Amino acid sequence: MLASGKGALADELVEPLASLCDDVGAMPLASARRKARKAPKAVRGALLASDLARPVASASIAQVHRVGNVAVKMQKNGVRHAFWVDKLCLKFIARLVQRLEPAAPDLCDVIESQYVNFCREMQFDEEASALKDARSVLAHRGHAVVVPEPLHEEGLREGILCMRWVAGEKISVVSPSLTKRPRVFRDCITALVDAHACLLFHGGLVHMDPHPGNVLIDVRADAAVPVLLDWGMHQRLEDSQRLGIAGIVDAVVRGAGDELPALYASLGVKLSEHVPASMILHFWKFVLRPATTDLGRDVGAIESFLEGHGDRVKELQDALEKAGGNQGPIATGLGPLLGTVRSLDLLHGFVLALPVSVDFLGIYARRAREASQLSVLRCSSGL
């Protein structure tokens, strides 16, 4: 859980464990063979005849093998119990944090939401459903970004997910050549960010793990197309939730910080009356800040946020102390926002490492307005 905590936990806790997300040893060969015998008939023979000790990819939850034009994802054993133990340990730490720092949000709520998403990641039928829905949303909006097509659904109940193999290379492989084609590179990464915004506001679907290991780039003669892999860790939002987040983004664009507490309340988030609206606005402006090719500017934005946020936290601590000390967590019910913030944070980390500039706020604001207007139109039409 710590390894996948980017966006929810401090970087110094997460980064040393980051390789657990996409660079883990394969499962024992005997276990792999037992699992392969349960694969769908269409791929079983070829899978058993392949080198099961050498998957094309292996992470903490599953490993992937290629069988012709099919990618076969096989779940590893014992992962669910490990996550359950992680949850108990992290909740114990969260309660200690709350006792030591009254101005902290309710981290137990965040951890429980994260645990639910991890459990969903091990339910391959849920991942197959997310793949289908993501493909549908992007196709309906005319989006070029690729999401793999799920195949042979009879393997899902055995912890085996089959998908059509898609072309593409990791960003580390194609970046040197794309750097020589700056327009193509910029358009590719802009499309990647726009796809996440489109899925959020039009489909209520959040890919919560868009790190470099889960994004491939299909380089073509006149374009470079992103491929979004690994939909195990995703979050589904109800219409009211996706439109509520759209309202938050719209308020941020307009600088209407005074509207944010009510928008949070509409999402079921309970804030302490001592939390200033300016603090929420400052946070979202940072989350949706642009990524540029100016390293000094990007680092300066982070330092400016940390300095300003520190001042606001001190003001909040003083206000809580004047109100009589520990009155419970300053925020509860943050689950609906977790996926969006996590996804944005990972996308920022992804893009900041590349020689491209991306207007995150502009992209998310456009898709938010689009979804809100469409919702109004549907209501007025009685659809």
C-alpha cells in the first residue's frame, strides 16, 4: 500500500518502494504453471508452452505474458492478505498522527478508500469492466488514446485477464526520438492528460495509477499515441460526484474560493468550520498547476506552494487552539476526491520529467465545462 501511495502519502515514504509497482520478480515457476492451467482454452496451450519464468512484465499483484496477439495477466498468490495487514498497520499510524496533530485530516478514511481500491484491483472482472467502459467513453468523445480490449472472459474468475496485445514502448525508450519531434511529443502528452480529464468528467472513471510503467507510447509516422494499461486500480464516481468535481475545477478557474466549501459538502466531505476557503483554493491551484519545460519554474511552484500551505496550516492550528484544542479531524469523507487527486499527482510527476509543457488547468477546465453543459442539456431535454 505504501508503494502505491503517491498523492496520498509523503514522497519520502513512497519513492524508495516505487519499483514494487512495475518491477517485481516473477512468481515461482510451479505457481505460474498451476495458474496457467486455469487459463481460457484459447490461450492455455500456448501459455503453458511459453517460458513462464520470463513474463514481459511483473508487479506486486500480477505478471503478464504474451501469447501471440494476446496479453495474459495472471494474479499472484497471497496479495490480498498482505494488503489487509498493511491497512491495519497504516490505520494504527494514522490514529497516532491524529492524536499528535489535530490539524491533520482523517487519514483513516483515506487509507480505507485506498484499501477498497486495492481489493478492486485484484478483481479482474472489475478491471475488464473498466477497460470496456474506458474504451467506450473515449470512443464516444472521438479520442485517439488507446485502451486494451478485454478478451476470453471465462478466465476472470480464476484471476486471469486476457487482453488484445497493443503496440507501444515505454516512455523511457521512445523519449530520445520524440524529443527530436517536439510538436508530436507535446501533442501526445497533452492527449494523455486530456484522456484522463475526459474519462473523469464524462465517464466518472479515474485511472488511479498512471505511472510510466502503465503508459506505453505507440510511435507512428505522423503521431505518437498513448496507451493506458493496467486498469486494476481505478475509481468509479457517481454522476453527482463527477459533476461536483467539475464544479470544483470551474470554481478554481474563476478564483471563486468561497464556493468550494459548499462544493465539498455536495460530495459528502465534511470540513471543520476553521478550514479557510482560501486554503482549499490554494491546494487545487497547485494540483492543477501547469507543467513546463522550465525546471526552475516548476520547482519554484512547488516551493511556493509548500511555503504558503505551511503558513495556512499554522493559521489553522492557531484557530483550532483558540477554539479549544482537539475537535476531531479537520476533514472527513475525502474518498470521492482521492482518485482524482492521486491521478493528477501521478500525471504531474510523469509530465514534469518530460521536455513538454502541458496546461493541466486548461485541459481539465474544458472537459469539466463540457460535461456540466451536457448534463444541463440532458436535464432540460428530459433524458
